[in-house]
Amino acid sequence: MKKKPPRTNRVVINLNDSELNAMQRYCDRYNIRNRSRFIRETIIRSILQQLDNDSPTLFD
């Protein structure tokens, strides 16, 4: 099994009450137990999708 690099960099985000409540409801509804993993994967997925959309294609 490939060893994952340790996560040593911390990123802090602040949410207002309604944003936190929305995230908690979503996590409860879809049985998300690890919110840190969920947030990390959601952010990285969005970044990679945007980078993919911004990259030049053969017919641009």
C-alpha cells in the first residue's frame, strides 16, 4: 500500500451561523462522519474541475 504524505499545513475557514447549519444538515442527511475529509475533498474537486475547464483544448 502506498504511504500518503502527512498533512502538515493547516487552513482555517470561518462560517457564519447559517453556513454552519447548512453544512451540519447536509452531513447529517448524507451520513458524513468526517467533515474535515468532506470539506477537503469538496474544495480539491472544485479546484481541479476549474483548472480542467480553464486548460486550453486542441480546438480553442
